[in-house]
Amino acid sequence: TGMKSKTSLNHKISFNFSIEQYSLLIFISIGLLGAFNHSLWRDEMQGWLVAWRSDDLLSLWQNNAPSGHPVLWSTLIYLVKDITGSPLSMQLLHWGLGCLALICFWRWNPLKSWQKALFTFGYYPFWEYYFVCRHYVLAELLTFIFCSAYPLRRKSYLPSALCLGLLVNTHAFAWSLAFAAFVTLFVEWISTKEQRHSYFNNKYWILDLSVSLLILIVLTTLSIYSLLQVREAVDVIPSDFDIRHLFRVIGRVFGGYVLIIPNHQRWFDLIFCSIITIGFISVTLSFLKRSISASLFFISGISFLFAFNYFLYLGIGSRHYGYYFLILIASIWLALHSDHYSQDQRIDINRHIPLVESLSKLFPHLLTFCLAIHSAAGIHRVLYDFYVPYSAGKVTAEYIQAQGWSDEQIFGTRDVEVSTVSGYLDRDIFYPELNDWGSYAQWNNRISIDRKDTLFHLNSFFSKHPDINRLLVILSKASAFREMNTGQTKVQGDLRILADKKFERSWIKPERFYLYWVEKMD
């Protein structure tokens, strides 16, 4: 019997290791293929161009400031930009960070292997925070590092301080994760004598605590300064209570669980999804009650992000409400840690209340349900990216290069979308929004223009540049001359316009581009 048990255990360990091995191998391999195949869209290209056009760290800070995001992601791109001298440098960096996050997740997260596999190919770790090259991958990675290093707090707070300080320098939404982690650590410190006694056993605890606090203060101050530079652009919610807006924020929490956002114009959708969300949170808390740390992390993180969404910025797209999902995963991670580290305090209150116990038993099913939805969405979106380009910017630039037009005078609008083409061409384009040549979107200098005024701005360009009598024009989405078919010519005033080619195969609708030749007639 002993031999059979031992053999069974060996088979189980081997099976679990195979799931990890093959999951990571598939994840890493597809991610690498995606790095070479994925067509960047404007927000991704913005990060690359800001770093690429910066000559030093000071100019990097100045170029990044109008974006409203902390400078950490731009700094990392700046450090690797010369590896290939093209946006591929950023994509390989992003791929590496995404791989590190999932390696960390597989190595230290206590979830079952099949649950880890579902998570690995989920919407956020497999697509939104992996293929799409933005700073969100840093929030994911640093959150996973914090959870992995959480037991080290018994001896040192340095790992936690570094994670929290870097987290707040990734994105404004990441403050919710950092706040949750800080509250968890702080409450444990003041309420748990076992933690203090364990920490005091380190003879260098004073130095450790001092350096940890210094790191946290310096990095947090840097983040605050970055965010305050665009404070005038924040649409602060009016102080009057807005019930519809409240339901919309609850809908973001619902989206974090199941990737669906209710229609904010339909009261039934808002109320129905809010009721379900309350149920989701109740089931989650009934499971997390086993650990004070996990419960604090979840409650403080959700509360901070909820307040941020309500009072400052609701967020757009799944990338933003994905932070609710990261908070959920981190909370589960810490709760499962409590099963392995006996020093972690447990919450015994309400343990024998039937309703609480019943809800707790529902949590594994809820988690499986959410992970399955995320996995199906992630796999679908990744496969689709190999079929339909995320943006038509890359193929548009390749066409221009193939035709030998890279050195032609190029006029483009809207700048925020045409910047994608600029990045792939590695050259400036004249943007009427800037009334000047540029590459990335300069949010603090641009003036929004109406597409129907494109002809006026073309005439204005020729008037100011009498030595130029021909332009290659790149227009995005609802082109002012979209009714023209390829090869068609028409005359507008003293300008002759030739429709050259359309690039409409793009997931991002605004980044479908139209090329024209515009000549000034004598």
C-alpha cells in the first residue's frame, strides 16, 4: 500500500509538472510569435515614440509628462530601444515582462494546476496585458511579485516597499493595488504581535524599516508629481449624487469578474448586473474570511478603485476594469497563503453561520466560471489577432515603403491615429492638429480639428510651403475623401486629389487608413 501511494504521488507530481511545463511553453511560444506579428495601435506606438524620440532621461520625462502616466514604462522602453532600433524592441520587452509574470504565478501561486492553466490563457494575462504593449503588464508583474514575496515580510519589508513604490509608477489605476497592499501590511503590523516579534528578530530591522519607508516615500512622491502634471485634464465627478453613475461603476466590478459591461443607457441592465455583482462580492468575501490579510486586501483594493472610478475617472475599455480582476486574483493568492503559513491570522467570526458557509462553498464554482470565461475570451482574442491586424498602421507603412515613398512629404490627420504609421515609418508627418511636423501625439500642444476641414488645412499647408506642390496624404477612419474609389481623381479648387489605396482590415476602427496624392495645380 505504501509503494502504491508513493507511486501515485509521483505520478501526480509528474502530471502537475507537465501541465506547468506545457502551459508555459505554449504561452511563451505564442507570445513570442505575437511580438513579431502584432500590429501596434496608437497607444502602444505612443509609448515607443516617446522613448525613441528622447535623447536623454530629462527629455524622456518632458515628452512623457503630457500623457498623464508615470514614467516607469517609458523608462524601460528607453533603456532597450536600441536593441533593434524599431518598435520590436518594445514588443520583446513587453513579451519578456509578461513571461516573467506568469512564471512567477506558476511558481508561487497556490492555486491548482488546472486553475493556473485557465488563468494563464485568460483574457488579461494572455491578451490584454501580454500582446498589447502597454504599462499594464508592469502592474500585473509587480502584483504577482508582491504576492510571491509576501512571506518575506516576516524578516524584511524591502521587497514589499519596492513593489508598492514601483506599482504606483505604472498607472493611476495601479494605486488601488498598492493601497490594498499597504493597508494589509500596516494593519497586520499594528494588530499582530507575532508579526512584530518575527520582524524584530532581524537585528537590522531599524535599517530595513527606514530604507523601506524611504523607498516608498520617494517613489510615491515621484508618481504623485507625474499624475499632478495633468490634473486639469481630469473630469472630476460633480459632488451631487448620481445614481446612474454609481451603477455604472458597479458595472466595472461586474466586468472585472466576467468581462461584460452593462449598457449604461438601460436601467434594467445596470440594476440586474449590480445585483449579480453584489452576489459575486458576497461569495468572494465568504471565501476570503479565512484570512485577515486577504480580506483586507480585497476590501481596501476594491474600495479604492471604486472611489477612483466614481469621483475621478470611470475608465474606458477592459484594460481599466481589469484591475478589479487583478485585485481578486491577488486576494485569492493571499488567502491560500494563509493555508500554508500558520502565523497568518484567520477570521473565525461568522464561521458557523450557515449562510456564510454556504456562500463559501460556492466560491470554487464562481472562480472556475470566471476563469473559464476569461480563458475562452483570451484564446479567441489572441487567435483573432493573427487573422485580423489590431491596427492597419503597420501594413500602411509597409505599403508606403514598398512603393518607395518613405521620403515623400507626408500630411496626416488625425494625428493620434496616424502616429502609428509615423512610428513604423520612423519619420515625421505634418499634422494639422499641431500645424507642424511631428510623430507622437502631443496632448498639450494639439488642437482638435474637424475631418470636414481637411481640404482647408491642405490649402493652408500649400500656402505656407510654396516650395512643395505634392503631398502624400494619410487620413484615418472617416476620411474626408472616403467616397472616392481607388484610382479615382477629382479636382477641388486648385488641388487635384488622387485616391491611391485603402487599408480597412483593422480591428481598431479609427486606425483604418486611406492614402491620397494631393497636387497643387499651377
